Amino acid sequence: MEPQSHDINEYRSMLFSIAYNMLGTSADAEDMVQETYISWLHADRSHVENIKFYLIRTISNKCISHLKKLKKERETYLGTWLPEPLLLPTDAENIETKDKLSIGFMYMLEKLSPIERGVLILKEAFEIDYPGIAAIFDISYENCRQLFSRAKKKLLLEKSKFTVDRNNYEKILREFLNACINKDPQKLIELLQEEVAVYIDGGGTGKGLLNPVFGKGNVITLFESGMDRFAAFARMEIISVNGLSGAAFYQTSNATIPAVLVAIDITEGYKIENVYFMAYPEKVVTKETH
């Protein structure tokens, strides 16, 4: 039996990561961490044989319940809802190690039901085995396997992953940004794949496009009509968004809060397949401090 005086703060970073992956926002993740702490304080700890498992089970189930509420709210969100970004250090050697936290992957997770999302995250991101996940969600082993398989099919995760050199990734991002700032549609044609998509989150205020834009032709037209906006910003800097390179655009030279945040996904052929714009200051200032 583990001691009742065990300091659970050592699990805080892990708990936040589980909650953020499941919910997509830092504020909701923090709430779930606090609720988990409260549950621990009021628990009969004499029956807790594994503190880490207890905490994972508690926060995972709280997140599943909370996500059901959030999904209903997001159904009425005006425009495209994108996950809240975390501004993190980029210290991994390749993109694959951080893929589960990328804005693109987080957005894909919205296709899943809450329980599918929970099973996938615990299995893929935290490497918990099927028996462990089944115990966490109080489901059968076979049901757990089926949920995981269904989630992977929905996200098309059967295709092999590839490792992208971080420098090449940032090079493509910079080329894309320079093409937008310098009004170079020919360069954009070179960088974008045919099935490229653009997603813009204006904070549910109706600002910007309400629907994603699909296809290279439509995306080029969109950028050509809005390229003046890129040049109008006072400054741009490359920052880390969920562990990958992204770009922050600022209205003034001394501004500390970005007006717009940009992230991309790239293909194995080093073409841009998705572009994400977050034009909502309250959403783009989140920094991971856990």
C-alpha cells in the first residue's frame, strides 16, 4: 500500500497533458486537474493501491464527462473551432515525437466520440495497455480494442507515420509565410498540395471565414485576396506551437499578445496539407507552465 501522505504534485504535468489532449483547452484541463486533486483529498486512500492509476482513472473519466458537454457547445460555435494552442519549447529531435500534441492532430480528435478519444489518447500518447484502459473506463478488453480500432480508422492513422527534420519543417513554414507577406502566389502554388485545406478560428465571433476552404485553387484565391493583411502586421516571429514551429503576427512592434497565430501540417512529400489560423487573442496566449 502506498503512503497516504504521497505528494501527488509529481503527477501534475502528466494529468494536465491527459486532460489537455482530451479536451483541447488549457483552462478546461486545469479545471479537471483541480477536480482530480479534490477527489484525491476526499478519497478513502486506504483502498488505493496505485496512486498513479487512481489519478489517471479519475481525471480520464472526469474529462470524458466534461467533453460530452464541450462537444455540444462546439456544435453551436460560430465558425471553425480550433484547439487552444500551447506555446512550448521545441526540444524534440523530430516532429513525430510531438505529433500527438500538434494543432492538426488535436483538431482531428474532434471527429471522435469522447470515449474513442479517451481510449486513443491513453493508448497512443501515454502507452497504457488495453487491460489498463479497460479498467480505467470500466469497459471490457474487447470493447477497448474495438474503440481503439474505430478511432484509428476515423483518423486514418493506418497510414505510416514519417519523421520530418525540424529544420526542414521550419524552412517550409518560413517559405509559406514569406510568400504570403511578399504576395507571391507562384510560390504558394509550389508549396501547397492539391487537397490543401485552410481553417480559421475567429473565436466564435463571426470574424473571418465561417467554413474551411478546400483545394489549392480556392486556397490560392483566398490568400491572393487577403495578402495585404499579412504585410499590414507590425511584426512576425517564429514561435513554438505545441512543440512545433508556428508563427505569431503582432499588431504593433512592442505588442506581447499575438493578433494571429499560424500553424501548418505537411505531407511526406514536404507539401503543406493544412493551414490553421487562430485570430482570437484570448486563445493564442496560452503557455505551458506544467
